[in-house]
Amino acid sequence: MADGGMNTADGPDAPPESADGEPRRWLKLIDQTRCIGCHACTTACKSENEVPLSVTRTYVKNVDVGAFPQARRAFQVTRCNQCADAPCVAACPTSAMFTRPDGIVDFDKDACIGCKACMAACPYDAIFINPEDHSAEKCNLCSHRIDAGLEPACVTVCPTQAILVGRFGDSESEAARIVDREPVAVRRPEKGTRPKLFYKGATQATLDPLAARRPDGGTFAWSEIQDGPGQVAAGHPGGGNSSAAALLSYDIGHRMPWDWRVSLYTWTKGVAAGAYLVATLLAATGFLPWDGPLTVWAAPLVAAAFLALTAALLIWDLEHPGRFLYILTRPQWRSWLVRGGVILTGYAAVLGLQLPVGILGGDVMRQALAVPGVPLAVLTAVYTAYLFAQAKARDMWQNPLLPAHLLVQAGLAGAAALLPIAAWAQPGAAAPLGRVLAVTAGAHALMALGEVTLAHPTEHARLAVRAMTRGRYAPLFWIGLLLTTAGLAAPAVGAWAAPLALAGLAAHEHAYVQAGQSVPLA
């Protein structure tokens, strides 16, 4: 074993527990003063773990700091941070990502459904979908080697001993000694993940993905790697937010886990929740009769159809769609994908009863079903806000007003979806639906403008908003906002405003979901 790395005290004969009987947790130290950027760790990792081309568990990022003749190249070995409070573990709906008793964040490919929630949650962009088996994976400290008393492959091959592993509290561990006694840094400590990957001698230009500017055009001189679709350039024009001029000279492309299907799912879910919610609340407040066509069959039918479309989009987005039932059969209850799945199932059950009860039953039975139906419709509308909040990596989504905004959007979508039906089947309902559409369209516009004009607490959030309002997604955002304001005219023009408002909301959802993922994290 390499001198200074994992020593005999970390092997099979070492005491695996601390004085209080708890397993000693593993840590990794990367000494950036020793790293020479040889990429031996990347190569060894790919070989040891059979990582296919186009993806990597670990890589070395290069940043050129300063200006000639006082210029130098800094390296950073980038990988999973083995968080003590791992967001990927909390977000995973099936416990495919889990934390071992010794602190290693590991994964079970047989349990993975490929939802990519772990990728959205990771603040370090360390997780990817394996293109061969379509399951999520990342660095797991070569846990199979650790269990055999061996060092991880990257530690073994590093020619300068820049990578060390050890256990917290182990007096004979060089890595633990340095972490305990010398200045070290972690990446993105503000996320509260308590990383167990420590950097010695690191610079802000390498630790912060926004500190160094990217080359013009997004192409690196000798790697030919370009920004992924929709990615915003890291750093500020003219040199980034580092105290020294820094240029990112070698990196890998930023991966955006959720595509247009997730954007569309937020829209279809809003229609599904809003159609039933708007019709039922209007009936409960006396603006619609309980026995009218809208309440009896139109609203439940629209809600059921769009809820089915929502489920289809969610399953389609999975890398393992055949495993979608794992969300319900082997749930990890901290995940909002699991909680959302239960909410959608309960809402579907209410809608399934609402159609026959609405047609065959009386007002009392319809009102009785509304008691569970209205709360489930509200939860269906807003749970995505908590799902997005679990994506700790995406700062723009950490908005405490997002649940309220999604509820407003559901009201807008539901009123707009029902308005053309009302004009044909129940003309008397058009006026109250038009008023609901006007009020929710105005509230949506105010909330959207407030979100993009107020100051944002982090640079990641600011850059995401910039991508949405002035970057790649700006046309969708502004056109969508303009189209949704057509709902303000619904009391005057009636059903003609509905398709414009629905189209505008769909454009807004796509801009919001994609821009929120566009900022580089590593």
C-alpha cells in the first residue's frame, strides 16, 4: 500500500469501531499541492469499476490562474463528496442510494428506477446514469476494495500520493491526521451536506465552479468539450468571481438530469389538480350547481385524463420504466417522489369514484367525496415544490413561495381547461370560470415577475434566473408570461383566452424547470 494512505490500522485487523462503539466513518483527502493532473486516478477508476465511455466517476479539472508571466495551472480531483447528510440518499425513492454504517454513500443498481432524482439533488454533479445498464452510479470509494482491506484504485495509482483515505478518529491514519490538524476545505459547505471529501491547498478558482470563466464558445482547447444544451457559462464575463483571473481549461460537460418530459409533467399535473379543484370549490361556494355537467362529469373526466397523462410522462422519464412500481412496493419515505406517488394514487382513487358517483349519486355523495378530494387535489398541485426543494443542487428552486405559486398555476390551468367545455355544455359556468382564470393569471404573472426581479441569495440562483430571463430560455419565459396574461381578458372574451393561457403556462414551466438545472455544479 502507498505510504501515507490507508495503513494497517484501516485494514481487516484494525478496530472498525470508535470508543463509543459506532463504526468509524471513512474520509478522503485530496492534496491539491501534490496533484500533477496526470489523470491516473480517472483511468484506474474506469478500469477497476468498468465505467463506460462518455461518463466518469472521477476526473481532474484544470484551471489556469493568473496572467502571464505569473500564471499557473491548478488541478482539482472531482468526484462524490461522500456526504454525511447526503441529499441523493434522501431524494432516492427506492433506497438505491444509501449510506453504509461506515459512512460510505453506496448504490444498489438493482433497486434503481432511473428517476434521476439523485442527480438533481447532488450539489456536486457527481452522479450519472450509466449508458449501458441505465442505472445511477458514482464514486463509492471502491467499497468492494475497502471491504477486502484494500485501498481504492485511485489511491493506489496516484504517483504523488495526492489522494489519501482513512477513518475519522484513527490516530494512525495520515488522512485523518491532516483533516484534524491542518487547514482543509470542502466544496459548497453552505448546502449543509457535511462532505467527507476534504481538499488541502485548494483554491477558490477550482473549488467554486463559478469562479473561473469558460473559454469563448464553451470549447476547451484540447478536450473539445462543449457546454451541454441550455447550460449557462460559468463565472462572470471578464474573469469570474475569483480574486485572480482564472480560466477553466479542462472540464466535463454539465449534465441536466430532467428534460422536457418533467417540464410537461408539471403542466399536466397542474391541469389534473386544477380542473377538479376549481369546479368543486365553485360548487361549494354556490357559484356552480353540484348537479351541473361541469361538476358531475366534465371536471372529473378532465382531471382523470390529465392525471393519466402525468403518470405516463413520469414513467416515460424513468431509465427503468418497468420498475416504476418500486416507488410503492419498496418506498423510501423521505423521498418526495414516494410521497408524491402516494398522493397521486389517492387522488386517482377519488377521481375513479367521482365519475360513477357524480353520474349515479346525488349532491350529498358528491359533497362527501369532496372532503378527501379537495385536499388531495391541493397536495397534487403543490407536492412538486417539495420535490424540487429536495434538489439541493438547484438554488432557484429553493423558493418558499413555490407551493403557493404551483397552487395558483393549478387554478389557472384548471379554469382554462374547463372554460371551453363550459361554453358548450354549461354556459352559465363560463362567467365564474372566466373570473377565476383572470384572478389566477394575474397572480401568476405577479409571482413570476416577483421571483425574477427580487434579489437572489446565491450566485447559482442568480445565474439560473439570468438563463431564464436573458439566456437560452428567455423567449419561452417572456412569451409564456405574455400568453398567460391573456387570461386577464377571460371575463370579456370567454373561452378564447383559455388556449393562450394554457400554452403560456406550458412555456413558463419548461423555461423554469430547464433554467433551474442549467448552472454548472462542478
